[in-house]
Amino acid sequence: MPIFLFYNEVLLKDFMSLLGLVLEGGGMRGAYTAGVLDCFLKNKIEVDGVVGVSAGATHACNYISKQYKRNYRIDVIHARNPKFMSFRSFFKTGDFFGKDFCYDILPNEIDPFDYETFAKSTIPFYAVCTNLETGAAEYIKMTDLRKQMDYLRASASLPLLSKTVEISDKKYLDGGISDSIPIRFMEQEGFQKNIVVLTRPIEYRKKPASFFALLQKKYGDYPQFVHSASERHLIYNQTLDYVQMREKAKKAFVFRPSASIAISKFERSGAKLDKLYHLGFQDALGQMDNLCRFIDATHH
């Protein structure tokens, strides 16, 4: 290789910042994320890498496959189907969120997912899962959703309400137990600046889980997982503080609900979810000029 080309490549690596996108989970509160991401698609906002946790991971897929409003249809329309989520499903199958409906029938028949566009994407995308035996987060690089759908399911499999997902002799559950807002992971991967989409308003702080005794009893054979669950609220709140610090340093651009809408993690009201989706869209649209300046400063 000519010396000047090698030198230019070194300069590019040294001076070109990478832009990451960090998507928190939150069950049906992800309708806010759906609105933000659709605004991104509408305005051709692109990033260099994505990490998603639980509902953040499932919503990221449709951003990468560029399927405008598919997240909206899932959150506002399809999620009202008891086969999508219900205690009927839980008592019948052991999964509150129906495995067959959510991860097979819905993406393959009812509202087809664009696997080809997803596979062609050059954007690295990681889904966060919690290893049940180690209690630690694993960041799975998603390249082929047909083959890796179980990792997406594992990322969104809530303790107590989901069966453990077993993949390649490993046991997984909800990624939010070990790393709810994986901004540090993205920074470690080289994404110096990050867009962070949270699903709670700015004043929110997580409290200790009210159901911890049940969790401790069910997962008593996995002490590391129980330990991670016991500290989740502490780590979560520390991470919120870190996100705000990075935001002040202009290393993060944060979206969070600008208004408080009473939404359950298992919300079934189409009207409420529609309102939350449009809040996300309008929040993103209102910050579009500032976001574009943040992106321009990142890439130049």
C-alpha cells in the first residue's frame, strides 16, 4: 500500500468519530421509541451502530430494516391481540408474550419483516441478553434475524413471566436485568458519541423491585442472576446519572418523554399507545435541527 494511503487511513481512524444509537427497553413504553425511530427514518437520520435492550432491541430491527410505521402497527394494533401478550398466553405456554405469535406468525405472515434489507445493512447491531448462570450482560451481534430470532426473544424475556431461553447450551433472560442502558458498551466499542432513547421522563428513578422475593425464590439456583437483579435499580440510576453527564459534555444526545403519560409495561390501550408514539415522533421532530448539528459535529 502506498505510504500516503496508509497515512490517510490512520488519520481517518484517529479523527473520524462514530455515532451510536442506544435504545432502552420498557415493554409497551417502547411505543415512544417507535415514534422517535420513525421520525429518524422519515428524516433519513443514520447512525454507525445500534444497541438495543428488550423492547429497544425489537424496535431497533424495524429501524435497521427501514420499515416505517411497522413498530407503530405492532405496538398500537397487533399488541392488543391476546396471542401477543396476555395472562392467557402465560398460563397456557409459560410466556406472557406469545412465542409463536410474536416471533413467527407476526413477522412471517401477518406483518412481514424485511429480513433481506436487515441482512444487507452494514450497521452493526447488538441485542443485549442476560446470561442466567453468570448474571452478566452479553451483547449479541445480530446479522441474520431468521437464524438469530431466539436472541431477540431472549433479550425481551421478562423474569417470572417468560420461560428461560436456551441457545447453544446457554440460558438467557431479559437484557435489562444486567444492562438497561448500554451506553458504556457502545463507548467501549468505539462509538464516541451516542444518541440515547430512554422511555421514562427525566425525573424518573428506579426503585427496588417489589417482586424480588418471588424472583429470588424462582431463580435461587442462579445466585449471580439474583445478585444482578438485586442491584438493578442501583446500576440503572447510576447509568442515568452517567447519561446526563455525557449529555452535558455533548457526547450524548438524549431523547426522553417530554410529557408524562401513564403507560403500563403491559399497556393494552391503543389510544394511550398511539399518544405515546406521537409524543416520541414530535419530540424527535422538535429536536431535529439540534440533532443534525450533533451528528455533523460527530462526523466532522
